Amino acid sequence: MSEKASNLNLPNMLTTIRIIMVPFFVWAMIAGGPWGNDSLTARWVALALFILAMITDWLDGSIARSRNLITSFGKIADPIADKLLTGAAFVMLSVLGELWWWVTLVILIREWGITIMRFFVIKYGVMAAGKGGKLKTVLQTVALVLLIAPLGQLGSWALIPGYIVMAAVVVITVVTGLDYVNKALKLRRDYLAGQR
């Protein structure tokens, strides 16, 4: 990591654009209505915005690592941008009655809880994302894409794949969340043991 990397760089701009896209995504979801019954066009726009935002997420991380443009701003803003986007998607699906609220609450509590916990334990060391966390992110993206798309227009059967993937997301979200808590506790114990 280069300490001299400027905050005014392409990865940080992409992260900022992703944050700016969130309210437009929310507006498109509201305008589309449940399963796109109010406006199919708006619902497809919401899906396009979500996919585009997820592409910028992949791009900013890839560019930052390959060009050594990792900054303090990026390390803080990138996970916040991710949580804002996916959080907005989960909340809007529940607001529109397309996803049970308990699913959204379990996922949001885990996502924001782990993000906050990472900031608290950073003085003890860095918690790298595990394979389970990466799998969770991929499955979460697939589930949200399937549920944001107005597939309900085709019939309730078309929603089954999205709900199956979402069920897997809930399971892996809880399992990886507990794993991160254990890692954080171990990190703290090891750090304190080393100070003695």
C-alpha cells in the first residue's frame, strides 16, 4: 500500500458514484412498485442501476489494488458504499412486500454489525475477508439481482430461484457472522496476550 496515494483517484471516484446511485436506485424501486406492477420500465432501471453499481464495486477494488491506489478514504468509504447499496435493496424489497422483513433485519444486523466491529478491532489487527464472506457476497448479489428483476410478472414460479438463493444467503450470513465474531475475539485475545 502506498501512503502517498491521493484520495482524488479513480477507485475513490467510483466508490463515490456508487453512493450517489443509491437514492436513484431507491426511487426506481418505488416507481416500479411491487414486482414492477406500477412501472416495468422503472423496475428494469432499478435492476440496471444495481448491476452497474456492483460492477463499480468490483472495478474500484481491482483498480485500487493493481495501481497501488489504496487510501484511508477508500478503506472506509468502500464498505459503507457496499452496505448502503445492498441495504437499500433489501429494505426496498421488504417495503414493497417482496421479501420478509425478518430476512432483511437478520442480514442488515449482520452486515452493519460486522462492519462496525471491524473498526473497533482494527487496533488489534486486520480481519481479512474469508472465503465464506466472499461466497456470501456473491450469493447475496445473485439473490438480489433475481429478486429486483420484475420476474413476478411471469408468475410466482419465476420467483422461486431468487428465494432459494436468498435462503442460502441467510444461512451463510449467520454462519460467517458468527465466524467473524470468533475471529475478532481471538484477535483481541492474541493482541492482549502479546502485550503482557
